Amino acid sequence: MAAREASDKLALSLAYLPATSGQRRFALAVAVLQFVACGVVAPFALPVPRIDGFIPAILAVVFVADLITAVLLFNQFAVIASRALLVLANGYLLSALIVIPHALTFPGAFAPKGLLGAGVQSSGWLNTLWHFGFLVAVAGYAWLKDGERGNETIRASALPAFCWSVAIQISLVCALTWAVIAGDRFMPRMFLDDLSMAPLGHYLTGTLVLMSVLVLLLMWTRRTSVLDLWVMVAICMTISEMTLVAFGMTSRFSLGWYVSRALAVGVSTVVLIALLSESMRLHAALSSANVMLERERETKLTNALAIVAAIAHEVRQPLTRIISGGNAAQRFLKMTPSDQDRAQTALEGIVSAGHRASEVIDGFRALFAKTDQDRQLVDISEIIRAVLESLSQELKNHQIELRSELMSELPPIYGNKSQLQEVLSNLIANAIEAMDTSSNPDRVLDVRTELCDGKAIRVAIEDSGPGIDKDKLDGIFTAFVTTKRHGTGLGLAISRMIVEYHGGKLTASSGQKGGASFQFVLPIASVDKDGPRAEKTVATHQ
């Protein structure tokens, strides 16, 4: 179970979620377009008006973007316990923190010569160390990413690891800032003055370009996920940024310099945008899955309620017979002298009704289990006679005339006797209820059987009740649809399900003399070397 949960977490993490072909094409397009844009800008070393507020604004965006990205990556690390993500998160945290002293020491940003006692070289060296540290972190991520994942020891130490990371990065940035400011006059000269770049500056940025290409190749050989894809795009932007500085810029506040600073924003935001967009997409997918699971749960609950209601609907009749039989037996035994013969008959009816209730439950279990258990060769005429016998008293109570035309010597069918009794009991009980609501004094119930083409048996049940509204005829077999005031809408739905389970078909229509007519057709049994079985589903008989 723990391994499965770990696997699920990996599947939902962008660090291990495979990129789609569409995502790969889009990332490639972004990388190519930014290379093209830089290629267009590089030849033009145009002087541009100096905007001292540009650097604070740009670096503020970089700080916020890198800090949020670091927080998201630390969160991913806490979830899936990956050392690679911890290293990458530290890289973004370093990037977010080091832009603070870089902005403060930049000439003209907050003071003509910068704050913190900075010299001419301070901001340049902080910028170089910023990019060097970020590239080292990406290389470490690429190197470690295929290592151990989901280690519970790492996950348990996630909070201490985060705290140590923050402490180390703050200490590192403070140490680097102190070093470049205190040793400004001893540092190799990257700038001749506040604006002009020295040859060493070009060499260092060229080295960063080469390092970026090597890190990109390392990422390319070990890419596996969506996160890898967009980290590679960030490295491509770093290559463009450093290339503009190394080969297309001679001084600050030129066109190439402004574009390179804008690319720094792209490097910081591209992974953040990817993390946020993919997280939103995953959240939408998870929400949709949760909705589907909730619907499935509700469907299962509805099905369970339907089964319970259906069993209650079918068991009600034998329970009613048990109660009435028990009351009758009590009356016969209390008579003076007691009528033991009639009491014995009533008690036998109670026992029969109890067995009938048990058969109902067994029939439902077999029906919903979709198995062939308890199926055998049965005589449909015998089943009809048994059902009519059990309902004979109810027919008399409602003054209904029974007309039965049952063919003799019908071939047997292969099915579940209890389930077929349920169908007949439902149809006849519905006919009795329908005629009870009719003002027609001639109440007649017709039950007929006939052989169809020697392949199937048709059973027809017609009543002289009010009939079925044509507008409601198509929906009477739908679950929970009923035309009766206190009906459950399950009897006919279950009946059709049982008939179809036996390879047959149940239909309804208006009777020839008014009222309703229900017919179901069942295939006769065929016997082969494997034993009796039903013929193919009957679909052509109406």
C-alpha cells in the first residue's frame, strides 16, 4: 500500500510526469523564438536612454518569481522526497536571494555608486556568481534526478532540510556579498567604470555560455518530465542572455543589455509559469476524477437502494400471506370447537409463503450475480399454475374472472424457477391492481401460452383495466418510473431484467378489448453434450 501511494505521488508530480508531444512542441517553439529574437537584436549595439529604475523593477520581478518557484519546488520535494528537487529548489532560492545585494550594489539603482559600500566590480561579480550558482544547481538536479525517489527517511526530514536550505543560502549570499564588496579593489576587473565592460567580463560571460550549453546537454540526456522540459527552456534563455552580454554588448544601458536583463525575467518565470499551469491542469483533472468517483459512489448507492427496494417489493406479497395466514390460523384455533383442519391449511400456506420469500431473495442474488446457479429445466405451465394458485384468493377478493389457456406438453425452458415466478407474480399483481382502479364491472384476467416457431414460448397476460397511456408506454420498464400512486417503479424493470437474463424479451401493449397486455417470450431449452442450455436470445418475436 505504501509503495502504491508513493507511486501515485510520483505520477502527480511534475518532476516525474512525462511531457506530452504537444508540450514538447510548445517548449521547442518558445526556445526557438527567443533564440531568433536575440539573433535579431545582437547585431544592433544601439545606445538607449539610461533608465535607473529599470534594474530595481526587473530584479524585483526576478526575486518574486524565483522565490515562488523555490517554494513550489520545496513543496514537491516534501511530497515525493527527491534530493534532485531539493538541489533545484536551492538553486532558485539562491537566485532569489542574491538579486537583493545585486540590485543594492548596482550603480544608479538606489545610489550613484550603489549601496552597501559597493565598488565598480561588486554588482558585476554578484551577477556572475548568481548565474554560476544557478547552473550548478541545475546540473546537480540533472545528475541526481534518476536516483532514489520516495525515500521515507528523506520525507521525514523535509522540514529540517527546508530550514537548513534557507539558512545555508542566506549565509552563502551574505558571505558572497561581503567578499565582493570588501575585496572590490582586489577582484579582477569586469568593468572599467560604471558603464563600460572590460575584456574579462566578456571572457567570464563566454564561460557561462559554455557552461550553460554543457548543462543543457546534460539535461537533454536525462530529460524525463514536464519540469525537465521547462528547465531546459530556462537554460536556453540563459544561453541567449549570456551570449548577448558576451558578444553583443560593450556597455550597460545598450539595446543588448536591456534585452539580456529582460531575458533574466524569462529565465525566472518560465518554470514558474509551467509549474502553475500544470498544477492547475492536474487540479482540474483531479477535480474531474473526484466528481466521477462521487457520481460512481452515488450510482452504487442508488443501485443498492434499488435492490433493497426491489427485494422489499417482491417479499411484501409472501409476507402479507404469512400475516394473513397466521391471523386465520389463530381464528381457527380459537373457535369452539377449534377447526384444526383449516388451521393446518393456513399454517401450510404460511410455510409455503416463507419458502417463497426465501426463493425471492435467492433469485435476486442469482440475478445480480449474473451466474447460472440454480438454473434448470423448468415447465413454464407448471410455474404459471403455481403462481395463479398462490394468487387465487386475491383474485376472488377483487372479483376477477380468470381465463387461462395453457398449452399442454410445452417443451421445457432453461432458467431459474424463482425468478420466473417473480415475473409472473409481478405481471398478475399489476393486472389485479389496475383492474381494482377501473370502474368496469367486468374484470377479466387472461393468461395464455403458445409455442412460437418451435423455438420459443410466448406467455401473454391481459387485463380489462384502464390500460396504459400511449405517451407512457415506452417508459414503463424504466427503473423508478411508475404509474401507481404508491408504486416503486421497480417491478417491471426487474421483470424485464429477469426475462432478458433468460434470453427472452418482455413487451407491453394495449389489449385487444381494452386494458393492458404484457407478453414475454422465452427460448426453449436445447440439450447438448454440455447439458441443457437456452437457445439464442429471442428478439424477433413480439
